[in-house]
Amino acid sequence: MTRITNNIFDSIEVALKAENLRQKAIASNIANLETPRYRSVDVKFEDMLDKAMQQASKGGTGDVKAELYQPCTTSVNEKGNDVDLEAEIVKMIKNTLRHKAYVRILNKKYQQMQLAVKI
């Protein structure tokens, strides 16, 4: 479990770990596209992050960790499998964009630190 603080680096670290876990979940879902009785997995993170940030702002611990779960909200096919390839590709694209945004923010923060040291 990671603690959320006002430090942007901590927040980005937690988010990057969640995106990494989500990428693995998506890859697993796609790999099991034809596996009988396979149920897709997803990652709970955003709601947990929101709760942790609210706790931290009220003086609480603000602990957060991304978790895998099975949503079981989609219909299953004749094999009992509920993986939708198109939906997984959309998730992968969104996940990649979020990951790139986090890395860009991190790079900007490091650039700011380097400028501050040079002054």
C-alpha cells in the first residue's frame, strides 16, 4: 500500500503502478480471448485514489493500492467467456494515453528541479 501525500512524485508513482497493473490485466484478457469460462479482469484504482485523497486532506492516512477485480458485468458467449476484444483495445489505448501523460508530468517536474538547481 502506498501513502498519498501532497508530493506530486508520490501521486505519479501510485498512478504509474496502477496503469502498469491495468496494462497487465488488459494483456491477460486479450490472451484469454478464446479461453472457455474465462472472466475478464479490471483494475480498481480511481475510486480508491479519490477516497485516499479525501482521507489525506482530512488528516488521515491516505493509503491507496490498485487492485484487480472481476467486474462480471458483461455478457458471456457460448464458451462462458466475457472478453470483448474491441473494449479491451479501447481500454489499452486509454491506458497508454494516461501512462504517457503521467510520464510527461514527471519529466516536467524533473525539468523544474533541474532549473531550480541551476539558479
